[in-house]
Amino acid sequence: MIIKPLRDSKRFFLYYKMESSVKRKIENYCAYQERCHSEVKRKLNSLGVFGQDLDEYLCYLIDENFLSETRFSEAYVRGKFNNNNWGKVRIINELKSRNISDWNINKALAQISEEEYNDKLKNLCEKQIDTAEKPSPKLKDKIIRSLTYKGWEIDKVIKLVNQLTM
């Protein structure tokens, strides 16, 4: 059995010097829900932490497993796909705007199976067709516009809408 020393990292003394109120606030902020690095940086800036100190806090949060881009991107994809009915295009754009790496984006999107993705798109199209009081020539355009706004691929949407409204 390997006995691990209490102070196994060089950063221990840096972490010890951190202001405890800011440290506690940022730990609670990250523990409440998954956060990306840019959200945490913004919060630290609002708490008055900048420059080298900000980097030290980020290292601490990553080392203590309060902050993980992979975990954030996976939770974000699950939430936006299941709850908000977003398509892959919008999810990708939102994650890129938060400076999430392509590797993490692809890993998170791999959670969604192609079958599940297509079923969700079909259900959304059928729901919009059913809620329309009467079929109108503008119905197709309305459905296509709303689903592409939510990030669904336009070619898939057009193909499916044409199949369902025949």
C-alpha cells in the first residue's frame, strides 16, 4: 500500500494562501452546476480576482475536480438536446462561443445516437404539423424556419417536412 503525503503538490502552499471567502464562493459556484472555464473566469473577475491569481484559482478548481470542460460539455449537450430540443448545429455553435475544444464537443455529441436524433426531429415536425389548425402553403416554411433556428440541419428538416406533408 502506497501512503500518499498530505502535501503532495507544489501548489499546496499556493492554495493555502488563497483567500478563503473567494475560494468558498467559487467552490459553491462550481458545485451548484457544471460550468465552463469562461463562466468561472467571469465569476472570479466579478469577485475581484485577476491575472496570475485567476490562473491559480482555475488550477485549484481543476485539480480538485470542481471544473471540467468535458463534464460541462456532456451535461450541456444532454440538457439542450433533451429539454430544449436543440439540434446539433446550435449546440455546436453555443459550445464554440464558450471556447470549448472540438475534441470535447465531438465527445459530447457522440452521446446522441443517430436514431434518437432522427426520432426527435420527426416528433418535433409531427407536433408542429398537428398543432396547425389547417394546412396552409406557409406551413412548410414556418416549420423549416423554426427547426433550423433551433439548430436542426436544414437538409434533414426539408426532407422530413416534405415526407410528412404529402
